[in-house]
Amino acid sequence: MKLFFFDTETTGVNPYFDRIIQFGGIFGEYEAESGTFTQRFELNQYINIPGNIPPEASRVHGIYKQDLESYGMMENYIMGFLGCLQEADFVVGHNVDFDKNMLKAEAKRLNINFNFDQVRWIDTMKSATDLIPGKKKRPKLQELYTFLFGKPFEGAHDAMADIRATKDCFLQLIRATNLLDHALGIAEIKLQKQNETKNQTSDFIDPEEENGLDLSKLKTKWSDNEVALRFLDLVEKGEENIFLTGKAGSGKSTLIKDIISEAKSQGRFPVVLGSTGISALNIGGQTVHSFFALGVEQIYFKDLVYFVQDSENKKFKLNKEKIKLLKQAPFVIIDEISMLSSNIIDCINVLMTFYLRVNKASFGNKQMIFVGDVFQLPPVKTNDWIQKFKDIYQSERFFDSFTFKKLKFQPIQLLKNYRQKEDKILTEILDRIRSKQTTHSDLQLLNNQRKELNSDPILLSTHRNKVDMINMQKLEELPGKRFKFEANTWGNFSNAMKIVDDTLILKEGAKVMLTTNDPKARRVNGSIGTLIAIDPKKETLEIQIGSQIHKIAKFTRENTQTRILEDGTIEEDTIGYFRQFPLQLAYAITIHKSQGLTLDQCQIDLSDTFVGGQAYTALSRVSSIKGLQIKGEIKPEHLFFDQNIGRFLEKLKRIEEQKS
């Protein structure tokens, strides 16, 4: 019997963007009658990768980026390794599912068609479950080795050391138990189940004929806006994807709220999404990330193709309810599209195409309506994004996604200004900022807005640290008792995963902003209200948002590691958690958080502008220059935009010229 013992070392635990940096194996023959194993050869290979290795991963396995520079990429070695999997009668590992999924992802990236389901896998971790007294969960390799041999093995988390330990454990278990019969039985049963279910009917809902919408009522309402009428015609026909744009306050949100409401009145329910919590709340929807279960990871859509099609993976699975919503929706709206990155647009396309079962049509042949203003804030381009996508996409902007470039989105640009309709001065200044024609008089007029406003308006600032300082100062000015709430943190939970501070200091009467979504209670990330009651014993808060009072409790966010079991179910181990109230003080907020808001009054501080579009986004939040107070000084260098915008606008101009 030919056996292949194998293991991998990786940059992390997520196959859709982490990579294999070492794989190895021991190939040999096992003679059941004599109980002997004859080794034929060892395979130990390091693999270079395009990106960096996270420091926390290097601390585990001791492999650093510089160690890999003399080695080739995965495409140079993977076929030899897959050949060993194919040649062996059984492939043995410890926690096989993890290594198998990492290999599947690598093969998919290289467009290699290899039938992993036909490999007979044996997992010493699963086979040794309940073997160690007092150990209820499946044993780690070091635990199993120590139990069997009375001492730990050296070199744990080196692929070859782990492989030798796996081999020794496997052979020892065969001698001491009926492991071989048990493990081989599992492998055969699993293979048989896979073959039986491979051609079974899918669980997807069949496509349905879509009914057209009658938007004649809305056409009457918008009869004085020629551009809006053209948009309504396109929605009514349902044949083309649309990019609805226009300057801040041009009526984009009002127009899409109207078509959503009209569709619902006719018994049709569009899928309504926003790129942020605030944008989702404004149009009565939910966020893109929550609907498509994308999480916070930087996902590459080619990897996602593999993960949505892999029957064993549950990470990117839409439930039947969401699939049905997509099937029956007359259209899908995504508001504040400018804040979605290019890779997310491609991921949405992959998911919709797969689940709507229309493989040759982008977005599953569903009409998409993208809404937003490219002059407002771009998506946050983190170092993680740059590392993964700088060689893939022309920019992080949605219009540089492969999907958007391939499809013909019909651009509709609303021209009227409804937000500043009574203030021609501010409207004209904003228009000149967009066209890069700002005058000295414009800057002088803006910088002269120093008057104290009647109320205590919210401050929009560019940096989080300045916002935090202002919020604490305002809190100290409130009368009453201070309440201090410390977060409970356990295990592996990094600061980057925390959405609020470890320590919250609050008072009754404080202005606060929520940082989590609760669609059932109509609360989303970004909702602003007043803290009216604090109960430290019960650890509950009461917050008034508009006319509604909401009771808020602490939330717990877990950090888990997921394993897929033989029956397809998921086993999650909690390796850390963070528990705290999901809110922050909101006397000041970042400009990023303000996008999508309309304010009667606000203070603006642009002294540390660092991202294109920050100045325009902040200034366009206020409905009149009378409600504007400038802190610091606005300088010409603050009024800049991403250079990619000009390239995109030229493309839109060519499309308009072709139509005319």
C-alpha cells in the first residue's frame, strides 16, 4: 500500500488570500502483514510568494521572506506535489482539511484542474478523537505525539518535522489500535458520498421571468428634470446597468428612494445596499458586506470563484432567502459606490453570477444600479490592499474593477442641486471645486465663515486622533457622573479587530454614534443619538435616535478558527473575544463617517487633509453657507482629487458623445 505523508506551512489560515510557503512529504510503502513502512523518498520544498509574510506567521514556523528569495514560485513545483497525491493509495496528514483547502486554492489560482475529491485522505487528528483521556476535542499533533511516545517532538511547525511526527503517530496508532481499518473506512465512505452527490440536483432556485415596472407616477413627479426622466426610462426597461451620478445634493438619494418605494408598491422588492452603514440607513437597506457575507478581508475575486464553487467551504455561502431575494428583485441598487474598492465589485459579480445560475451574464443578468459621486471619498486603501492588489488593478476605485470595465454601464449625471438650492454661492463654489477652478475669492469667502453657530454642531475632521480629543473635551463639559466601561478581552484578539476602544468614558446627555448594525431595530453603523440613561449594574444604555429610544447592551465579538468536518458541517474554535458597548462619542466625527449625511449646521476642520475628495465631501454636507463654520484655514492644496477621476470622467464623456 502506497502512503504519502504530507504537510504545509503557510502565511496564515485563510486560503482565499494566504499562501503556501513550504510543503513536504514522505512517500513509501506500508506492508500490513509485517507492519513495516519502507520509505522511498522525501520531498521538501520552499516556495517564494509575491507578497510578504505576516510577522505573527513567521514567529510560528520561523520562515521569513528573505528565506524564500532564492526559490521559485508555486507554478514551478506544484505539479510534482500533486503527482504524489495522485500516485499514493492514501494520503495522510494531521488536520488534513486545512492543508487540502490551501492546495485547492493554489491549484485554482494556476488554473490547474486536479480532482482532489478522488484522493483518499486519512486524518490522524480526526482518527485520534477521544483517544487521549480527558481530551474532548481533537488533539493537536504535539499533544498526540506526546501521548503516544511520552515526550514532545522537536521542530514543531516545520513542515518536515510535522510530517515525520505524523508518520510516527500513524504507524504507532496502527500498532496499538484499529486505526487503519477505521481511517480507511472513513476515506472510502467519504469518497463514495462525494461520487453519489456529485450529479444531484442543485439547491438553487430556478430563474423566474421578471415583470416590468410602471414608473409613470414618478415620471410625473420628476417631469421638470430631464435627466431623472432618462434614468427612470432605463430602470423601467430593465435592460441596461446604470451608473447614477451627480454632485452632492443633486437628488441621487431622493430619486433612488422613490424608485425603491414605487417598486415595493407594485409588489416588487429590489435588493437595496449601501457601501457603508450610513448610506445603507439612508436608503433603507443593508451594507454590501453584510448582504454578501464578505467580512473584512481583502478578497481577490479569482480566489472567490474557487471558494463559492467548493462544496466543502461555507465561508461565502448565500442562504436561500438571499438567493430568492436576488432572483425576484427587479434590480439591485448599491449607494455610495465610490467607497467600494475594485476587488469588491468583482467579488459581487462572482457571487451573483454563481448563485443566479447565469454563468455567461455578469451579475447574473440582473440590472445593477450603482449610485455615487466619484468626487467624494474613495475607498480606504490600506497597506494590505496595496500589497495584494497593486499589480492587479489600475487603482482601488470601483470603475477600475474588471467587471465595470467590461460592462457598459449607462452613465446618468443629475445636474440640479437640491441640497444647496437656496444658496447659489455655496453651490457655485462646490461646482468650481469639482472642476478644479477654485478662485482666491472662493477660498477667502470660505475662510471667513468663522461665526459662532446657534447650536453645538458636529465637527467634521480629517483625523481620528483629533476627533477623539474633541469628544473627550466635550464630555468633560457635561454635568453629572462619569461612567467608565472597560472591555473584556481574552485570548487572540488584536487591536486591529476592535471596532471601539478598550475603555469607554460616558455621561448621560452625551452625543454618541453606534458602531454596529442592527437592521431589525433600524440601527446601523453611523446612527447618531443622545445617551439618555446609563445602568452600570445591568450594563445597559438607552439612546435616543430621532424620536425612537433604543436599549443598547454590550456586544461580544469572537475571533474563531474554522474547520470543516467530514459531514460538511463546520466546527469553530473560539481563540479570542472582545466585549464592549458598540458606540463612540460623536461631538466630532471623521469626514469619512460623514459621507451620506445632510447637515443644517456643521464645523469643518480641513487643516490636515490627506485624501482626495475630503474637502469637497465635508463642504457639501451642509445645506447652506450660513450653517458653516470653518476651523483652521482652507488652503488651495486641500482641494485636490484622485488623479484617476480625470481618466474616468474622460471615458464617461466619450460615452456621452457616442450616444449623441
